[in-house]
Amino acid sequence: MMKKKDFIFDGCNMTELAAKYGTPLYVMSESSIVDKCREIKARFLNQYPNTRAVFASKAFQTLEVCRIVTREGLGMDTVSGGEIYTAHKAGVPMENLDFHGNNKTLQEIQMAVDYNVGRIVVDNRYELQNLNQYAGEANKKVKILFRFTPGVDSHTHKFITTGQLDSKFGIPLENGILKEMVKLAEEMEHVELMGFHFHVGSQLSSNEAHLAALDIALKMMKEVKAELGFETKELNIGGGFGIHYTGDEKTVNISEFLDPVMEELYVKCEEYGLSVPEITIEPGRWIVGEAGVTLYTVGSIKEIPGIRKYIGIDGGMTDNIRPGLYDAKYEALIANKMNQQETEVVSIAGKCCESTDILIYDIELPKAESGDILAVLGTGAYCYALSSNYNRIPRAAVVLVKDGEDRLIVKRETYEEMISREI
Ligand code: LLP
């Protein structure tokens, strides 16, 4: 008999890890996260002066991940009081934080001011007024950027585009709305407008939308300089760099994506007589997406003759809602059958009472049996972050792996914890 071969990920045996911690289990590779941060450093930060990179922590935020990206020299993009709180608890320097959101609550605005968050990315006039007022009460001057809507279509899934004209995010350029706000901010005593921000969408394979948005940004910057005397010091061009999920989908090459953007920036700034602003990028998925694998145990196997074979797993949309929500596709393998030759085409069914809870349709896998460990790949971004207790399923644990070592960074939720806030 052929010797059984297991799936090894960052030096760790995934079958053994499933036995040690139970399933479903999120496994995150520290080496992969660190490599990505270092690639950003080598290919972007060290190539271009006056640049910054922040990790869009909404993709995957835990205390330990905050510590890793901070150690690697990245700042952090946050979008809620909870994300600021987590970053603060993890010891992320608050001046490295950017705070986003299209409807920040008064409490969140106050928290950001009290914590001395580095940049507040203002989304609308209501927020600007509240911020100036509270910063005044706190006797502070807060550095801000304006998020504007560039009005470009990024051709990704419509649920994850953000830069198009009809968007709940950002300040429209139309009818002088942005310019009016620049004027307003300049008159305010407790905010200091440093520049602008745009984000065009997520899981982008090309830089077309970034280039288009950059052109719009630079024209706008030229106008606000000429008309209002406002010189832009900082420009945040968002995240959205795509990764490989299935087939021939490719992970964005940072140099290929950003070099043309920087080239365009230098040329146009010269042409428009602008000084080159500090450029910030804020990728989330690109840093953590490929670092994640989710392990499940195969349970029921159901064959509908001539139609489909379902492989039932002990997780599903509660730990990964992306297939149900965005029609997202994933690759998978059977962790304890890496060298089994005999394959079949099956569909992977989650355990939730919901027909859309199918993680993968029609994937070719080694013939599965109950008790096998299924590994779904590329689940590091927006899976744990979007997890839920639907059907009262406790949230899965997260284990960090690195060069053959494993360590628990999020404990599995218990039934007691699930009801602990209920009265
Ligand atoms: N900056 C801003 C202002 C954003 O809104 C986002 C993502 C990012 C940066 C990071 O984008 P990334 O580099 O990760 O593509 N839940 C969806 C993705 C939503 C993205 C929302 N904004 C998904 O699972 O595909």
C-alpha cells in the first residue's frame, strides 16, 4: 500500500492540526503574512520616498495579526470603534491608524479623537462638523483626509465596488460639493485637512480603475490649488489588490500594479505644478487572503443519482459566507489524501439551514469518506471577519502556524459564551 500523504502548510501537518484543535478550524500562516508585508516594503515603500502602507484590518483583525503587521512596519486602516479598540489593545501606535467609515457614530468620533488616531478619513459634512466640534471640546487639532468618490467603475463584483458615482461612500466631486467642504475645513479651527482618499473596489486584477481614479484626483488637486490655494500633502489610493482563488486567477504583482500608478503620479504632478503628495496604500485581502486555510471534517455524503454528490462538512456559511454572498469560488483538497489517485466531482455542502450554504460546486477531489479532513484554500480574508452565529453555531478557533510550529490565537467559542450576553 502507498504511504499516506498529508497536506503540509507552513511546515505544519493539517490532518494533525485538525485532530489537535478540532474543526472547523481557521489556520493562518504567519510566514505568508510576513512575506506579503515584506514584499510591500521591498517593492513599494523602499522604491518610492514619502510612501506609507496600512493594513485594511477589516479583512482579518485579531490582536495577534495586529501585532504581526505592526512589527512589519505597516500602519492600520480601521472602520469602527471595535477595530480601533482592538488595535489599541494590541499596542498598535495610534498615530499609524487611519479611521474610515461612511457613518461614524458620535461615540466613534470621540473615541478616535481621544485615542489620537493618526488620520480620520472624513466621509461627509455631518461628520466634519461633529469632528470639529468634539476636537474643539477636547482642545485638539485633528488631522483629516477627505474621502471622495472618483466615479470610476472597477468591474469587480457589484457588492464590492465602492468608487462608482452612485455610492454610499465618499464625497461627490459634482456641483462643487468637495470644494465647498475643502473651504469649510480650511476655516475650521480643530481639523487640519492633509489631503484626500479614494478606494475603487476589491479583488481587482488590474490597475485600470486606480489609474483612472488617480487622474481624477490629480485634476481635482490642481483645481483646489488654483481656486482655493489648498496644497494636497497626502493622497491615499486605497486597497483592492486581487489574489488567486481558483483557475488562472493571478495574485496581483505589487510592482506591476503600482509602478505605473507612481509613474503617472510623478508625471502629472510635474505637469500640473503640484508637489508630489505622500502616497498611502491600504490593502487588506492581498496581505492575509492567501495566508488562510479552513479545515473541516467530512460527515454525511449524499449522492443524488445522475445529478450530484454532496460532501457534508461541519462548517459552512457561518465561517465563510463569501460563496453565498458574492458567489465567491474556492479551491480545496483533502488534507489526509494528498496522494490518492482516484478522484470524483463533488459539491461541498455546509451544515446551515440555508440552500445557499454550498461552499464549492463541482470540484474534483480524491474520493472522500466520512472523517476525512477537507481544507479550503485562500480563506484568510473576509471569512473569520464575516463569521456569524447563524443557527447558533459557535465561531471557529484560529491557529497561527509558522515553520512547523502552531499556536492558538483565537479560542473556539463555547455555547455558554454564545448566550453569555443574553438576559
Ligand atoms: N480601503 C477601504 C476604504 C476599503 O473599503 C477596503 C475594503 C479596503 C481598503 C481593503 O480592500 P482589499 O484590499 O481587502 O480589497 N467583504 C468583501 C470585501 C469588502 C471590501 C470592503 N472594503 C469580500 O469578502 O470580498
